[in-house]
Amino acid sequence: MPAVYAPSFIPGDFDAEVIHGGDLKETVARVAEHEPVALIAGIESGVELADAPSEAFGLLTNGSQLSSARRDKHRTLPAPRLIRGHRRPVQATLRTSGLPLAT
């Protein structure tokens, strides 16, 4: 576990620990052993990983189609058009430095 997360990690808060080793099918199988009724990402970087198994189990989920948009807030802006079929363009500027925003 990265040191930055260690202070807020309380092992007693969890019934089990499943470590994703890169194989989604294996991780889903390990989680399935615990008969989950919900999957919640414990940290922001776990959003995409939590979305895929939640779909596999048929749980209430945000779905994996837009998982990366929930992590990359710049991608979030056009996401409503993808979901609702909006045709109106969304104005957006990606700020990558301390320079003033250009509009």
C-alpha cells in the first residue's frame, strides 16, 4: 500500500481484502466469493475497477462506459451528451498550467 494511504486505512473496517493483480476475471471471481450487494470504490483511483465488477454482478452501478470520465473531470463535460444524446455543444477549456484561461 502506498504510504500516503496508510494513515486512513483501518483494516478492521473490512471483512476481506481482495487485491487486483491485473486480471479482471480473477478479481471478479474473488469478490464473488463474498456475495457482494454493493461495490464502492474506496479511493478515486478505484472507480474504474469498481465499475466493471459491479456490472458483472448486476448491482446498481454507474456502469463502466463512462468510468474514465468520472476520473478525468475534463472528459466529464461532454459526458452528458453521450448519455442523453444532447446536440448542444459544451464550451470547455482545459487548464494545464498557471496561465490565465483563454475563452
